[in-house]
Amino acid sequence: MSTATDKHHPQLAADFNRDEPRVNWHDETLWWVRAKRDMAAHKLPEWELLRETASQIKLNVLSNLSSYLEQFEANANKNGIIVHWAQDAAEHNQIVYNLLEQRGIRKMVKSKSMLTEECHLNEYLKEQGIDVIDSDLGERIVQLANEPPSHIVLPCIHKKKEEIGDIFHEHLGSAKGESDPKILTETARQHLREVFLTRRAALTGVNFAVAETGEFVICTNEGNADMGAHLAEIHIASMGIEKIIPERKHLGVFLRLLTRSATGQPITTYSSHFSKPQDGSEIHLIIVDNGRSVQLGREDFRNSLKCIRCGACMNTCPVYRKSGGHSYHTAIAGPIGSILAPNLDMKKYADLPFASTLCGSCSNVCPVKIDIHDQLYKWRQVIVKEGYSPKAKTMAMKAMALTLSSPALYRMGGKTGRFVFKYAPFAVNNKFNPWYNQREMPKAPDQSFGEWYAKRKGAKN
Amino acid sequence: MRVALFVPCYVDQFYPQAAIATLELLEKLGCEVHYPKNQTCCGQPMANSGYEHLTGGCNSLFVDNFSGFDYIVCPSGSCTLHIKEHLHADGKEMQAAEIRKKVYELTEFLVDVLRVKQLGASFPYRVGLHQSCHGLRGLRIAQMSELVADPFSKPGQLLNMVSGLELVTPGRADDCCGFGGTFCVVEEAVSAKMGKDRVADHVSHGVQYITSADLSCLMHLEGILRRQNSGVKVIHIAEILNNSL
Amino acid sequence: MSRDKILAAVKLNQPAALPLPDMDVLNNLTNVRTDLVTKYKTVATAGGTFVHEVNGFDKIKAILKQNFRPEVKIISALNEPSDYIYTDTVKFEDRHNFADVELTILRSNLGVAENGALWLTDKQIGSRVLPFIAQHLAVVIGKDDFVPTMAQAYQVIGDADYGYGSFISGPSKTADIEQSLVIGAHGPRSLSVFILS
């Protein structure tokens, strides 16, 4: 499900902000997750060393990725896992479809995979007449609501329990007006248990794939990936090329960081290592590029591929918290999404690197130390140079640059003609100025500091 | 010690009293302060909008104005950080590199270079400290709440030297105010909401003043406070540190 | 072929080789072996696990008897002679037949104090779905089988050859609805851990 919209982040964020109590609720909920992350991190004195170690492992991975991929493939093959390669979303979706089609399977259960969101797998399979049911509770909720997830770890964090109650009443037959999370979760449990027991195919994502052993690891709290995979005759796992880690022992670094960063838990309930298929079943693994090798070639942006999808940057981002995941109109929202998306479509996502104050909190919570806010700054430069910036803005910036290069132009015009009055966005006191909507403009003093200083006795220049 | 005073464009034109306080404070602490009168701006408004390639003239002028001093001191973390990270000038790269090393935000200059231990200032009010993101996470003038590391705060340390001042910590120690340069108009809804929430946090803790080492944040918070007809005022940290010295 | 095209593109675009970090510092730093059972109990209990310290299998059976009626389906991997169905005897059964399992009892030889995780491989599990499909899960572990952190856990696992292995740290849970923690998502509604002295 893509967010079908031509609106950009500022408009979508403004729409979200029409309901201020809801924004407050969304902000508080995510801030609470950030606070839990802080508590978990502060329990480990070695936290910063762990982050640094994880970062270095991932840098090593990116610098040797082609050989690690080959090593992983060889070991996975030895283990009896069948490896497929997909250059883009279309090829990935085609591979999944073919695997199902060859076995005459029309129904599949799927656990969380942001890659399949990126590839719009569900829509594609639906068009082919394949029924897909998402089994992660949050994903099932947004699927029933016909919406995309708004957060990579907390897919329905934008939904209130009463709204979820309504959805469950309509689709799963829960009592009208029931909104107790315990009862709603039990309803989903009963519904999805039936699904798990009747699906011949299960698709999962991959959190880590170990080159040394050919195994891959999936982390869930609900146990839905395991339920699906162990009961199905074919387990399809989809992973981006960047999910590789060199050795099994490196899991000991990443599994310590992932959930503490994501939700403040010390580890997920289940961290399952799939090495070989069980008797009577097959494991197919699809390794997907979809623009990642291009991003790997962008020196300033390649480190975004270190991401382990914990979502910490979203929870801490004040812009994300106060604009909601859907305002990013891409599968992966928030700060990390804003540095990944322009690689896929610079024009469509030209707004996203600007949906930030560059406050830098994202880079500080990132468990693999991606310089997210620096990359946002760098994407802005690239987007302007590539011509995806509005013409009027470019004209204004050129005039500004000229003025700031010339002390005479800068000082010209007296109080009302001062530079800041001409160019500062907050200086024009009228209703057409976005600053003035909710904020007073600063008062203009009688003289600038420069004017005051010139009259000061014994002024040193 | 020859110190050049770097006054950001919006401070020069909207908040001269903060620049005056900075100047007086540095002089009282024994610095020979110079104000290069041809200074304009650090170029950040263009660079953060994606137009860093247009900042050549601005950078060149900055180098001309600020070369040859022992230190360059600025009452803004954001502008200081921009110079530290992005000042480059064709044909003047040596001087630019020198400036990047010598530029200091006011509170880090007071703590790290002048090693100020007492101020003799007085400000008998409940004051909330707003940590500007660029000062905090860029210049590291205080410890960041995200990191597992020992706490410290250069502005906090200085404010604690002011007699009568009661420093009040907000609920969220270092959440962004939402100014963000052109972000404040491009993303008006989110920007204003972020500012309102910061203000509400400080107000709920009963502050009389909100202070910061960055006036851009304070300008944003002031715009919101005044729209709400709040009695809470904003004040640059230099004005507090220079009060009744 | 897509494989070769992807690998060629990756090879072309990847930066010059960077070294792997030294893991010893971190491993030694976290190798603090003081009272791992207490630490484990604190963490596991906070995560919703019921922890019992017991001196033998009889005690385990006694506790389980209080919670599970004799007629429910219980599958156990314990070697002790027991009243339960032994995992090995149902290893090749259609796994959908486990839908009515009330309790699965497994044996772990590796527990992690920092996060409450217990390591189980398919040798200990039998049919992979058993720890997930059962309404309740119980795991038996020796008091000397704990390590401080995941760093030591992977040192213990080493290059072990398994088809499947999982760290399980509690009952199945979700907080997807308004961040309200609910125990019993798709897997077991409870995890009981018996630490054998």
C-alpha cells in the first residue's frame, strides 16, 4: 500500500497538525519509547563502545560487500537454502509470485518486512489474485485499515485503540465499542492462528544474514515469523543486500543494540536463527538490490546502508513525532527514510531532506552511528544542484548571497530596509507570512548593533 | 588577547542588546575586543537551504573580516558551528582553516579559554535553559541526553555562578525548538508546534525567563510567547552573565 | 543474470576495504560473572517470565501439576521418565497436529543474564514449531548455564552446527496497540523457567 498522494511533507504535516490533541498524543507516545530506549542504554556502561563496534563492523561489511554476499550465498546453498537475486522491486515480486505459482499456492502469510513494503509486494500479489495476510499485529491492523505502516517498528503507532476496535469489529467480529488492547490482541490471536495453520507459504523479512555460516536471523516479539515459517511448506525470506554481517559472533553486538534502541527491551522475545530447512520444507531467500548498490556508490550517503531498522531515529525526531509517519509518503519514514528515499527517486522525495531542523538527535541515538543529520544537509545540496528546488527559492537565495557578500548592500536602507527585514522569513508582519500564523515577529530596535557600535566611544574596528 | 566579535546578522539587527552584553562581558573579563564592521553573515541561511555553493562571496568576506585575531567569539552556537564546519574560501584556505580553529561560541569561550570561575553577576529569577541543538550536538557545549556519558553543561556551569538565579530543568532536557532556519516557514505547522511544546514545557516548570546560547531559538520561542501574551520572557545568556557585573 | 549484475555493481561501488574491529575489549569488559542467576531472574521477571529455582525434576513436575490439568496435551523434551509426550516420538508428526498443545517443556544449556534469553536449537526442540504453537512454554536450565551477555553467549555457541536455533526471552508479547503491553500475542501466553541447582 503506497500513500497515494501528490502532497509533500509540509502539506501532509500541516494536515496531521489540524488535530492538535492527536499530535500531542502521538508525540508523547513516541517520546515514551525514546525514554525507554534511554533507560535501556544507560544500563550498559559499554553502550557507546557497542555503538562504535557495530558501526565499524558495518563499515567493514560495506567495504567488502561483494565478497561477503558470495560467501553468504555459498554457505546458504550448502545449508540447503535456495538463494535468488533480484535487481529491483519488480524482479523481487516476480520471484515471490513464481514460487507460489509453481506450487499452486494462492494464499500466503507474511511477517514484518519493510523491504516488501518498499517493493509494494502486497499490492502486486493482490493484482495476481494472491491473498496475503500480514501477521504482525500492527501490520495486520494497518492492512485491515488499508493504510501503509507509519513506523518501521510500530506500524500502527498513529492509530488509537478505539479506531482499532472499530476496524476489528468490522473485519474480525469483535464486539462493537471494544477497545481494550488485551481483548483486541486476543481477537487477532484467534484470527491469525487459523491463518498460520492453513497457509502453505510464509514470507518473512531478515534482520541479519551471516556470511560465515549462511544462516539468517529474524527478531520478533510476537513469534509470528516463527509461527508462519515453521508451519508452512515454503518459507520465503526477503533481504536487502546490506543485511549481511561477517561472522556469527557479530550477532552478539547487533542483538544487544537492536531492541534496546528500538523499544528499550534488552532483546526481542524471539531471535531465531534459520540455517537449514526443516524436513519436508523449503527455504528460499531473495537477495534484493533495488537501488542499494547505487547508494553504495554515493560516497556521502553510502553509510545509510549501515541501518539495522531499529526506528530509534524516528522516536527521537521531533519532526517525526509531530508530523506522523505518513507525512513522509515513503515506506520508511523519519530521518533514516529521508536519507534513503532520495536515492530511489530524487524528484519525488526532494522534500524529505528538508523535513528536518538538523537538530542531530537522530545521529546520537543511531546504534550504528549513521551521520543522519549530516546526510540530510548533504542531500539538500545535491537536490538543489540537480535542479529539484523551486525556482523562486533559487532566485531569493541568489539575491541573498549577493547582499551578504557586500557590506554596503547589507547596511543599505536604514531600519526598514535592513537585510533581515528583506530576507528573513519571519520579518513580514502579515497573514500571508507563515511565520506570522502562530508567532509574533521580533520587534525592530531603533538601531542595529553595528550602528550602536559606530557611535561608541573608542570603538575598535 | 585580541578577540574579534562575530555578531550574527539577525542578532545585529533584532537583538543588539545581546551583542552589547557579549562585548561588555568580554571586555570586563580582560579581552581586547574588536568588531570588524564589514561583517555580514556566516552564510548558514543559504547553506542549510541547499545553496552552499552560493556562499563563496560570503565566506570570502568572512575570512577578510576575521583573519589575524587570537580568537573569534560569537553569541550563537548555530553560526559558530556553521563557520567551524563549512568555512572555506578559494585562495584563502589557510586563513579559513585558522578561523575554523579559532572560532568559539561565547559560553565555551568563557569556560574553555578564559576559564571563568566567578562572574559577580546577579539575576534573581527562575530561569529555564534552552539547549540549542547546534550548540549542544554540534559544538558539544553540554552533554547530550542521547549519549551514555558523563553529564556537563558549559552554559549551566556559568548560570550557576549567577547569584539569585534559579536554574530550572525542563521535562525534555534538549528537544529541538523547531526554528531550523527556513524550516520555520517551509514546515510552518511542525515548526510552530515544536516551539509551542518547548514553551509549554518551560512554562509548566514555572520559569520567568527562558535563556539560551542561541538567539535564533529564543527568537522563535519569543514569537510564540508573545502571541500567547505570556509573561515569560526570553533573554540571551550573555545578558544574564553581564547583569550587574 | 541478476546475481552477476548485482555483484558487479556492488564491487564497483563499494569503498576500499576497512578492517573489522577488535571484539576482545567488549567481550572482556562485559565478562562479569558475579551472581548471574540473580541478574537473570531480575531481568527475566521484568520481561514477564515466571522463574523458579528448583532442586530436582520432581519439584518441576509438582509445580507444573498445580498449573496444568492432567488431561491437557503436554510435550516434553526432558530425558527424565515422565508422564508427558516425549519430543522425539513426535518429531516427524505433521506439525499442524500440535495446534492443541497446551504446554511444551524444553531443556536449554545456555542462558543470558543481561536479557533473559535462553538458547534452544532444533536438537533440543524437536519439531521447530513446538515452542511457538504451545499455549505455554516451560524451559529447564542448570544454574551454571548462564553467561553475562550475548558476547559470551556467542562464544559458547561458537561454530555449532544447527539447522535452527532461537533465543527465547519471555512469553510472546506485543505492544502494537497504543504501546500497551499485552502478553500472549501469537505464541505462548506464559514462559516458566526452572533453574536447576
